[in-house]
Amino acid sequence: MVNTEAAVVINSSFPSTIVTSAAAAAAAVAVAAEVEVIKTAESMLTNLDQQSILDFDKGDPTMYEAYWKSISDDFKITVSASQCLSYFTNSKSFCWFMLPKLGQEIKNLHNYVGNAVVEGRHIVVGNGSSQLIQAALYALAEPLDPPSHINVVSAAPFYSCYPQIADYVRSGLFKWGGDAHAYVDHDEQPYIEMVTSPNNPDGELRGSVVNKANGMLVHDLAYYWPQYTAITKPADHDIMLFTALKCTGHAGSVGLFDSQKI
């Protein structure tokens, strides 16, 4: 598509002796059509409902809103006043603060979709993936009692919040170590690699990069759902992160059932 300014320049650059009346008329029609297209596009953008715009800055999943509003009367969550009175909602579970029914429904969902092996696993819920990533880093690093920080790495391009998450609490156990492709193994020191598949931001299906015996892996599978990629097999890793935000679009549900660590 040629913009209006370019069309005018091209038209005015021809000598008047060459441009015939027919050519001038054709050029005028082309410019008029182009201007009309631009006006139509501008009008559509002006009148577009703001809720229909994808927010690439925050990743706010409002694109699901119309669907959930259309079926909201059929799907409701009711919490009785007699529920959740104790800190220990399930004392027999590794995640003692998780409602037993929620844990079973998470397993049912993964079994139905076929994107993760859940049998024989512990499920931990938290307020967002950032919280669970920090919990996973601590759980892996703390038992080692390292003499210096354990590097946390991920293959570039990586999720932009990984460096902030790794360094936010200024832990003496771990710190952000940068691009996994550039990671240098020093004296067989342990490291933690974040493996994101499908990757954020490019959607690539990935595996680990460093692949050393002293490495520990955290698989971030937030986008491993059928609306984002083909589910080729159930993921089967030691630590797997999923989130309801990417699965159903309920970004504001962090206090209810946002993320699961398997």
C-alpha cells in the first residue's frame, strides 16, 4: 500500500508534458481511494472498544472476557462462610493450605488436556508464578547450603521478569546469572536453569541448554495449553509451573487458584 504522501510526490514528480489527462485522472482516483482506506482504518481504531485491545506491556488477558461473560451464569464459584476457617485445609497434603477439591480438579484438568503427568506428584498453589518461582529457587538452593550464590540462568530471549524474580529478595542462596547460552560452568558449581516452553516471548518449544550433571531445572510451562501450542505429550519433569492466568484468562484470581507447581 502506498501512503498518501508518497502518492502525491510520485504524481508531482512527472513533467506536465508526460502526464496525460487520463493518467492524472487515474492517479487522482488512486489517491482518493488510498485516503478513504486511511480514513476508514482511523475510524475503526477510534471506535474500537478498549477492552478488545491486547495489552502487550502487562500481558493482561482481557481477550477472554467476552467468552466468560457469555457463559457467566453457567459457571460460578461459591465459597461458604464455614469454609477456610483453618490454616490447615488439608493437613494430609504436602500443600496443607490447598482445598482438597481444588487439588483434584487441577489433576483432572491436566489429565483431560494431556499436558502434564500429575499422578504421584505434589501440587503446590501460590499467588502468581513469581511467588512459586522464588519458592522453587529456594527449595533447590537451600539444602545445598552453597558457599556462594547459585546462578539462575535461562536461554535468551527469556521472560523479562526472570532477572527481577531471581534478584528481588537479594538472597544469599541464588542470583540471576544471565543467558544460558553464555553460561560458563565454574568448577562444577551447581546452577539452576529456567526452561520456558513454549517460550515467552517467541513461543518456541524448548529444552534445557546447559545440560551439566550439576544443573537443576525448573520448567515454566505457563503456555503449554492447546490454545497456544500443540500438546504432543504430557510434560514429565521434576518441577513444572502452570498458571490459570494463561489457561483461562483469570489474571485477577491470584488469591484463589492462579498457579500450580507440580
